[in-house]
Amino acid sequence: MEFGWTKEQEMWRRAVREFAQKKIAPRVREIDTNHHIPDEIVKGMTDMGLWAPTVSEAYGGEGMNVTMATIAAEELGRAEISLALPVWYLVEASWGYIFERYASPELKQEILPDVTAGKKFLGIATTESGGGSDIEGVTRSRGEQQPDGSWILNGEKVYISGVKESQRIGGIHMTLVRTDPSAGHKGFTFFAVPLKDNPHITPTYFENWGRTGISTGGFTMENMPLDDRYRIGKVGQGFYMAMEGFTFARALIGATCVGAAETALNMGVEYIKQRQSFGKPLSAYQGINFPAAERFVDIETARLLTYKAAWMADQMYEKGTFKHKDIALYGAMAKLRAPIMAFETFNEVANWLGAMGYSKEYPIEMGIRGVRSYSIGAEGGMNIMRMIIARELIGGEYTNPRQ
Ligand SMILES: Cc1cc2nc3c(=O)[nH]c(=O)nc-3n(C[C@H](O)[C@H](O)[C@H](O)COP(=O)(O)OP(=O)(O)OC[C@H]3O[C@@H](n4cnc5c(N)ncnc54)[C@H](O)[C@@H]3O)c2cc1C
């Protein structure tokens, strides 16, 4: 067992932290207010190799493994506590990896170099108006193959990150549709759907109350013709690819929560050491320092679960020593603990700050709003994590809600 970092991991963490603290942290309020990630930050991320760093060098990426991607996610969360930029990062790092694993060489060549250069957006679209948790039960979007091998796509996706960004700079959303209605979860296929300048796409937008620097929207596909080369992976493989991508993304979400929560806790600790009440600093009272101790442990717990999930994923991809279901379990555990832990940390620190904690003088409210998106939805709600964990603990045959 080895809990230390390698030299390479330490250097990467240091480099991302330096960049993120210098170039991103001072601009979090601006990102949240303007609902936009400034172009200079996008450019800086490109120079740092932070767009889809998991994509191989052949397509302009860094060929980083899951642990390295997780380290960067933690540092971006530490700097950008509204969690908008970390979402953009983690969507591309996780789904970009899945895209490279399954797309054809021609499609990868067409899409990935622009994604890793920060010039195009790569998103994920599985959720529909009927719900996001039960993909197999509620997905209505359809893909029908034509006699010449091409496809016609119809349907609507909702609550999708990056629709505005994709409309602005171009790119694709990995879009899950049903291609065989009689095949249950084996009847899904992924396609790379370009949203920009696409006459068959009608975008919609939602106004979120958190992580506002990246848009959330949706899109309708109406009789959209798509060449077969835009298919990602095999016909019928989509559901499994979705589960694999969710697992990867959940580890990264865990890391962004750990980084953001640590920023909040450090901010709070500095404050309680200075602030005097009843003749002593707040930090001298156990009503304050016991919750601080609890949050400290919670952060470390979430960090351990997160990096274990990342490490296991690397073992699976590099050595084949774990199966996806093992990583899915740890990804779900990290996703179950980390967003709640971060929310509670922000909330606790707001208490310590008193009235200041409720004002926009402090960035705490941005963290509370941002991190809440992770427990409500994004890459699966909390009960879906509990379902995955219960399935592993008790057995699928005893916990399947469809039986
Ligand atoms: C800010 C934001 C960005 C997002 N970005 C994307 C994106 O880029 N791409 C994308 O595809 N989706 C995205 N989503 C959607 C997200 O994946 C869904 O919100 C999530 O899957 C939950 O689906 P739902 O919101 O439809 O809730 P539902 O599926 O309707 O579930 C509602 C509630 O019931 C719970 N629940 C469901 N089934 C059960 C059960 N069997 N037992 C107990 N409880 C249950 C859920 O956990 C949830 O709390 C985003 C969501 C948010 C909030």
C-alpha cells in the first residue's frame, strides 16, 4: 500500500495550483456574475494542457491517467469555488476519455484536436424531460438507421451542460439515443451531435441558481440526418459507455468538492482565529472548533474515497486488475459523500462568519449554490449513488427496482 504521491503527480499538482490560484481564483465572482468563463482563462487552460488532458498526445492531449486528471480537478475546485469552470473541465476530461476510447480514428481526428486546444466544446447529453436517473426507462430520443447506413435522430435532451458554449464555439455533445426499442439497455447508441449551425437543432436554455459560469440548456433534434461516422462505439453499446463515463466523472466531481471545501474551511479557520467574541477568539470555543474538526475529517474522508476510485480506475485501464463494477462502487461512494461534505462545510463556515457569511463580501454563497448542483443531479443524484452501493452490498437480484 502506498499513500504518497509520485514526483510527477506532485509537480502536476503544483503547476495546476499555481496557475489556478493566480489566474482563476481572483476572477470567481466575475465568472459567477457574468455567467461566462473569460477567454483568457480558456486560453490559459489550453496552455496548461487542461482541456481533456486524458486524451492522448496524438490528438493534442496530455495522455494523463485518471489520478492525474483527478489532481487537476481538485486544484480547479480549490480555485474556482462556484464550480463552473471545474464542470467544464471534468466533462471534457471524463467524456473526452470515453470518446477517444470508442470513437473511430476519423471522428477522433475531426473532433479531439480542437477540444484539447480549447476551441470546441465536448459535452454529454443523456438526460431527457422524463428524467435523468432511469435512462433505460425514460429515454425517448430515437436513432433510425437508413438503408445507406446513415442515421436520422429525433428527440429532446434537457438539463445539459455547455449548450450555450457549444452554440458559441462549436463542438459536439455525446448524445445517447435509443436505436433498438426492443433491446432494453442493450438498445442504446451514442452519437456525436454538433449543436452549432445545425438546422435540425433547436436549443433551449435554463437559468440555474448556481455554477452560472457554464450554461445549462437542452436541445431538440428534429429529423436530423447524421453520417454513420458520427456514431461513437458500437450500435447497442451506448448504455455501457454512459455508465463508464459517469463513473469517471463522479471521481472528478469528488475531487472538485474536496478542493472547494478545503478553500472554504481554510477561509473559515483564518476568520475564527481573528474574530473575538466574549473576550476570546471564536476558535477557542468548542461550539466552533469541534465542527471545524468534523469538517476537516469529512474532507479527508471524501478525498480518500475519491482518490481510491481514481486509483482503481487506473488499475482497471492500465492493468485490468479491477472490473467496472468495482470502480462504479467507489465512484458512487465518492459522489455520495463529497458534495454533501462540501455543502456542509460551506454552510458551517457561513455560520462562523455571522452576517458576513450571508453577504456577497465572502464567496461562500457561490460555493453553496455551485456544489448543490452535484447532489441534486449532475452525473446522478444521491439516491442513484445509494442504489449502486446497495446493489454491490446486497446483490442486484435483491435490489433491482424493476423486478
Ligand atoms: C446543473 C446541472 C447540469 C447537468 N448537466 C447535465 C449534462 O451535461 N448532461 C446530462 O445528460 N445531464 C445533465 N444533468 C442532468 C442530471 O444528470 C440529472 O439531473 C440527474 O441524472 C437526475 O435526473 P432528474 O433531474 O431528471 O431527476 P429524476 O430522475 O426525475 O429523479 C428525481 C429524484 O428522485 C430520485 N430517484 C430517482 N429514482 C429513484 C429511485 N428508484 N429510488 C429513490 N430515489 C430515486 C433522484 O435521485 C432524484 O433525487 C445536469 C443536471 C444539473 C442540475
